[in-house]
Amino acid sequence: MRYRFFWRKAALPATILCCIFFYCSACGQVSPRQTVSSVPASSAPVSAPPQTPVPTPSPVPTPEPFEEYDISLMALGDNLMHLGIVRTGRQEDGSYDFSFLFSGIAGYLEKADIRIINQETILAGNERGFSGFPYFNSPTEVGDAIADAGFNVVLHASNHAADQGLDGLLACARFWKEKHPEVLLTGIVEENPEESPQEDLPLLSVGGVTFAVLNYTYGPNAATLDSSLKGHLNLLCDCDPQTGAIDFTTLNPQVIQDIQNAKEKADIVIVCPHWGTEYTTTPSSYQKAFAAQMAQAGADLIIGTHPHAPQPVEWLEGADGRQTLCYYSLGNYVSTQKQAICMLEEMAWVTFHVTQDDVFIDGEKSGALPLVCHYTSGPVRLKGVYALEDYTEELAASHGISGYGGVALHLDFLQEKSQEILGEMLLQKADILSP
């Protein structure tokens, strides 16, 4: 019994193993002791071909997104240096200091990237003595104050640019070139392009953007352009090359050519025409016609001076469907004129938005801030320039225009006129100075 039991236990596994062996042989399967080889028995073993390493691709750096930014421009109207203002700047030792001209707008100057002023009167040299209307000559210290305040563009094409003749104009151009080369001078030219290579277009580079600033005057307070001034004073109106007679109703073709040339060299073209009818708050038909032509030629921004009174700001249809922003007149910056409207003025504020592919005027951040020029009488002296929203009825009542010009100035007049002229383009201080 014991042996029979053992046989049953031992025989069963053996039987199973035999069955598996014969089954695998019949099916052509190898036994567990066989090895698999693709090489015939008569051939020598061949090693596997080497594998070419696959390079690991370097990660492609993700370009940083372009960070858009703004460039701000401020512009002031006529820096009209009547003798009362010149005398305000005279110091006890006989020297002159005009830094007071810009103390009231220091915050805006600090905020702006491009700072433009129209220097209405010529700086022909102190050795000539100083004079007022009708043939101005202002101290060169006015130019020093402009540069020290941080202005980087000065406009000099005005109807008073030739008040001291060609010599005075050239002396003024040399003053800026030699004393303040950091300030871009535009409107008058020292070197006559007909006698020497033409000077480059007036270009200013700010924040990686190139601005062309072109400046022209309707004329030199004469119906004809003296031949000596040709090539030295940029003329807005067409002029007969033979007689020098100025056609005040026709735009100088050179203006259009200059704008087109500037479009090839600059990202933004600014045109500053000295034009219009004095003491009026509405642009003339010729201002509108000239502005339309300049916009179609490619001007991005037009900033007008000369009328001594503020005029509207509006958008014009420009080239290629783009819009051109036009300030017809900023009015004065400082003066001691006797008309109430001449005390109200504009500070242009324009914001350019820069993207990776374009730069354009941001209409939501552009407009005009109303200012008030304040002087006293007995003697006539400039006291300063105020933002209209800081001006008071008490200040208006003390204005020297009452005793000097026989005109009463009232705060509500200034407020109503600024709203009437500027409308939706009227800015408040907070629009500019807020972070």
C-alpha cells in the first residue's frame, strides 16, 4: 500500500513532463535548453550594427512678449518776450535770469518726454540791445532758461524771425548750435542749402522712436521774402522765386516735399506752422486748407502758433486712412498783450502709444490743458502762468490787463471760452499728472 501510493505520486508528474516534451517537439518548438539564433549553424555569429545616437533637441527659447509703452509730448505757444517780461528777468546786478518763466509748469515738464516751445522773438545777441514790438530782440538768457527747464525742441520760424535782419537770424541759429546743441532747433537754418550741403531734417529720437519736427512761418512780416532770407527761414506759403512775392493762399510745395521726405526717415512727422489770423479763436479757411494738405501728405501731428489766442483741436483724415491730430493754435505762452482772450492759452499734451509693430497717437490720452498768463501793471511785470483750474476770481481781479489794457478779466469768461474752444479735447491736470 505504501509503495502503490508512492508510485502514484511520482508517476503523475513524470507523465506530464513527457507529454509536454513530445508536444513541443511535434509543434516545432524549442525546448527550454535550446537558444534562439537567426544565424545559420554554418555561419559565424554577426554582431548587431551600432545605433546612431539621436541628438536631444535643444529647447527653443520662448521670446519675451513685447511690452507696449507710451511717449508723451507737451507743446507751448508763443514765448512772446515783451519788454515788461524782459525787465522782470533783470537782476539787481544787471544780469538776466528767466527761470521764473517755467516754474509754474515744472511738473508737466518733468512728466513729458518731448518738450516743445515756440520762441516767438529772435535771440539776435545781447550786444544789439533789447527791443519789443514791432522789431523784437530778446536776451539770449531766455534761451538758457528754455534749455535749463528741459525743453528739447525750440521752434523759431515766426513772423518775427527776421526782425533783426539776416545777421540777427544767423546769430540766433549759432547761439543754439554752439550754446545748447542738446536742443533741437527748427524753423531757421544757418547754412543756406543753395550755398552748402543741405542740413539734415530736424529729427529727435525718444524711446526708440524717431520724430521729425518741421517748422514754417507764413512770412517775415512782409509781403515779400527778401532774397537774403531764402534758404534760412522756412516758409509756409508759396513764394515767387523771381520777385519774392508771397502767396498767402497757397501752401509752399516744399512743405509737402519735406513731409514726404520725413516719412522715409521718421516714425512720426510733426508739423508746426506759424499761421492764422491774430486774436481769433476760429481757424481761417487757409489754415484748414493747409492742414488738410499736410495731413494727406503724411503729417501725424500739426501744432499751430501765431494767432495769440487759443483755437480748436480736431482730428483730420490723414494719409492711408490714418488720423492726424491738429491743434490750430495754442495761443501765447507768455505775453503782456492787452486782449483778454490772449491771456487764455493751451498746453498741448499728446500721448504716442508704441506697440511692437506701430506707433500712433492715443486719443484717449491727448488733448489740451488750459493755462492763464498773469501779469501786473504799474510797472508791467510777469507774475507767472497758472493752470486754469488753479486760477481764481481774486487773481483775475488783480490782473494787470485792467490797468494796462483797460480790460476786465473774469474767471467765468476764461472757463466758458476754454470749454467753447476745446470741448471734448479739454484736459484737466489729473489727466496728465496722475500716475
